Amino acid sequence: MVGHHILFAHSHLLLEETTHEARRGLSAVSGCWAVLFFSFFVAVPGCGTGDDTGVGQQPSARNDESGPTPTEKPPSTAYLRLWSPADGATVVDPVTFRWRAGSGVGTVSLECDGLRLHPGVLPADQESFTYDFGGVGEEKTLVITGYDDARQSVATDGLRFTPVRTLCPLEGQPEFNGYVIESINDWARYPRDGTYPYCWTGDCGAAWGQIHDGYYASEFLYEGGEDCFCSGHTLELFLRAYQLFQEDHDLPEDTLYSHEDNVLTVDALYLGAFYQYWQGWGVTDYASAADALVSEGIGEELFEEDWDSVWPGDFVNIWRTDGSGHSVIFVDWIEDDGVKVGLRYYGCNTSGETCPDPDDPANQWGISGPSFGEEYFEGAGGRVIEELLFIGRAFLPDTSP
């Protein structure tokens, strides 16, 4: 029932209320903030993982020690070095190759398995070139050749790589969750490599916390800022999943999300009750995607007795003992001897991981923006309050416009 958690939330959110009022000059609703600028200020919950100090494994340029790093000035010689992707890496297609060249190299050419990837030659100071290989999954060899002003070959470098369509994909799920997972797996739109970083204060690209422009029923609602915060990104994924559902069922773009006799209106989604529940202001004192879905009759809340039935792609709001919160998408439970002690999730994080499986060889740490993370319950060494773990599932929409 919408609003049934409010008393629990108040007791924990008051922990940081004074601190946040002093810092932002706004009344506190949650432990972190993003601000929407209209003709007035509206505070919505931000989305930190609660730990901005995590430093993990960063993507490596090359394993050898020769030559300059990408940030160093190359020597004034006929020097040429490919520094990205790393030699032997599995990379998402289209692939961007990056190089550094000395002053003795004026132009370059790139060949893959003996085939030139572009007409003519490229300026050496272009320093990058992107190519869509189409066929993926097989290891390839790239060779870059540098030429001097007399068009003589003066330097070469090479690397091996395997292009793939997406890196570390989540397995598909039934019903509407399948479209949520398809959205997460769309690396071209939501790369998990820091391209679109987390941002909830300072010089963010836009006020909504969404990477791309947000549309619903042919209406432009939210400006994308090429960065994100948690509750903005989960809402963006909800909208993108519905667009994929529409495409899959050949529905007109202006078709509203409906389930039986319940319809999600544009007004509810744009600053109305649905949006306020999702972000945690106005009609509520805490953010809950579950309450947003229930309020419009297009989804349900999964309570603790339902936790064995939670699927990847369900929408989750967590609250912590320090008063902070996070809006995420469920991936898996963390269990100890069959007891649930935490959860793994996807979201817009301050510092997350590339892969849903932390032990995946392709996994990298320290990713800002779309990424995976995990947290533990209060009784298992973490800060997540089990009683304030809200999980919602969107119903599969009707297929008739």
C-alpha cells in the first residue's frame, strides 16, 4: 500500500537532516540530493552508493612499459604506439582505436587482418579511429603504420582484440523485466565504461539525472545531460524498456502504458504523483519506484515474504543506516549459507563495476555512471536496512493501443 513505509523512513532520514540543510539550504528528504531547477527548487533523492572512496582496478592501456602513457607528450621522433584497446582485450563493437605518435610521423593507416579500414591515410594527430566490424566474437589483429612527410613507412605497432556486441550481458528475463534487461545490455546506449558519469551536484549536464532525452507517448519530457544520478537513471531505463516493448509489438509511439483499466498518463509521469513517488518528494517523504508503480496500477510491490520471487530487472530502493539511499535495478541476492545478506544491483553509481558477476575476467572496477554494485544488510556488516528495502515490478503492458 502506497505510503505504508513513511514512519520507518522518517526515523532514519532525520539522522542527516541537519547536515543536509546546512549544506544545501534545503529541507532534507534523503541522504543525498539532486536539484531540479524549475521556477522553484525541488529536492529529489540523489543516489550515492554511500562510499565515494572506492578505488578499484582501472582499465590498463598496455602491459609493457615502453613509450609514453596516453597523457604524456610523445617524443619528437618517428614513434607510434597503440594504447587502446589493451592488447588481447575483448571490446564492444564499434571499436575505437587510440594511438600516440611522435613528430616524425605525419600520417597513419590501420589494417585489420590485412584489410585497410579506411580510404587513404589518416592524420597522425587525429589520434583515434572508430570502426564497426559487424561480425563479432572472433579474435582479430590490428596493425597501425606511421608515415613521414615523404610518405615513407617509419613506425608500426599492433595488437590483438575480440569485438563483441555487449560486454558481460545479463540473462534475459520474462515479462516487462526482459525489456528492462535489454535496455541495460545496450552497451551502445549505456556503456559501462565511465562515458556517462555519475553527477548529482555541481556542473551536471541537466537537472533530471538522465543520460539521453526522455520521451513518453511522443512527448518530450526530460532533457538528457550525458551524465546521471540514480533515480533519474532508473526512470530512464523504465522509459526505454517501454519504448522497446512498443517496438516489439508495433505500437504507435503515442500509446500510453496501460495494464487492464489502469493507464500511466503523461501528467503523472511529468512531475505528477508517479514521478514524485519515484523521486521521493511532494506526495511522499521517501523514494520508492514500487510505490510509483502501485500508485498508477501498473505494477506491484514485492514484500519480504516475496523475496524468493524477485527477478533481475525489478526496481529497488534501498535505505541505509546513515540516512542515505539509492535507486537501483535488482540483479541477484548475496547469500551466506542460504541466508540473504545483501544484494547485487545495476544503477548509476559513483564507483561501480563493468560486469554483473564480480568474478568475471572482463570485470573492471571504479566505473562512474551506469555500472553494477553490491551492498550488505545491516546485520551482515553493511548499512542497508532490510525493513526499508522496497522492491517493485512493472506489469507487462497491454498490447492494444
